[in-house]
Amino acid sequence: MRRVDRYDLEGVTDTALFLELEGSPERTADGRRPVWILRLTVDGYCWGQDWPLIRCERPQLRCDQPVS
């Protein structure tokens, strides 16, 4: 079965979405859920946190052709 995660949208820029994972037991030092950043890249997107821009995890490539 496929796992589905739900996120709360906390902010937006031209190149990123700032998200908090619903139900996450993880907390930052100030007691908040960690913020995940979905960053647009030249050819797709990747996940990050408050790391340097060069560190993106699970990069995904954008397909220019429809997938059947």
C-alpha cells in the first residue's frame, strides 16, 4: 500500500513551499514541528529543511512529455 503524508502549508515564495508534516512527533528546540522546504530546481524539485540550498534530498525530475 502506498504511504500518504499530509503537510500544512506555512509559507510560499517564487521557488519554494514551506511545509510542516501533520502528526509529526519531531519537534525543534522551541517545540514546533520542523519545517520542510519543497524547492523548485532547474529540472524539477527537491526536499530540504533549513540546510544550505546545495543540499536537497530526494530530487525529482520534471517530465516534459505526458506519462501514460
